[in-house]
Amino acid sequence: MQNVFDQQVYQTVYYPISLTVVEKSADIGIVKEQLSDLEGETIAKAVDFRTKLQKSDVESPPHLWEG
């Protein structure tokens, strides 16, 4: 058994919402013009991204909210 109390066991990954992300999101059904409001933001978790999308009334396909 290892002692993990003094070790970093989780590293936060940040996701920048760049122009590329906005353009690629259109491929999965997110309306590009609405997502561009989030362009330039950096989001730390997928849950936070989903929450921002829901709050910004971005039109997106229902499968995005499953699972």
C-alpha cells in the first residue's frame, strides 16, 4: 500500500473555448453563433461547460445532455 496523502492525485485540466472549438462544435449540432458568446473563456470541468451551455440557451442536440 502506498501513502498518497502527500502526493497530487488529481490535476485540473482547463479547456479554452477558442475559435476552433466554436467551429468544431457546429459539427455535433451546437449552433456556432450562440457558442461564440463563450469564446475566449477557459473552463475547468466538463460539468461547468455543460452548465454554461445550458444557462446561455445554446441550442444543442439532446444527446449532449445524456450520461
